[in-house]
Amino acid sequence: MVTAIILLKADRRSINNVAEHLASVDGISEVYSVGGRYDLIAIVRVAHNDDLAELVTGRLREIDGITDTETMLAFRAHSRHDLETMFSVGL
């Protein structure tokens, strides 16, 4: 499983619409509205790097209102939860 964190800036009038659209995209497991330099954070969990590439360069480009993104690839999870098992259903 590939996990990535996408930091997003959005047009102020579009933040809620962008968040709802992101939450409906396959591979995005969570979307958070946040304070600070970014408006939204999306947590991505996909099976392969190619799936991540398609999501970031293809699907996100189609969402109106996103003005900037920064994608961070997770190397290792440090959690007391078994994340692999929690998100393996349907992958």
C-alpha cells in the first residue's frame, strides 16, 4: 500500500466544494480542513505508485478551485493501529 499526504490550497469560496469533491475520489481516505498555510489535507491510500501518479496528476487537475498542492510520500507509519489491515479492504 502507498500512503501519501497532499497539502492543498484552494480558492476561499471553493474550500468546502473542493473538500467534498476530494472526499469522493477513489484512493482518498480522509480530507481535513485546516488552519495555516494550507486549506485542506488529503490522506491518500492506494495500491501502487502508478495509482498515486494518476490521482495527483490526473484527478486533482480536474477539480475546480484548487490553486496549489504539495504531495508528500509516506515511507513508514508509526501508529498503534494496524493501518495496513484497516485500509486493505477493497484494495
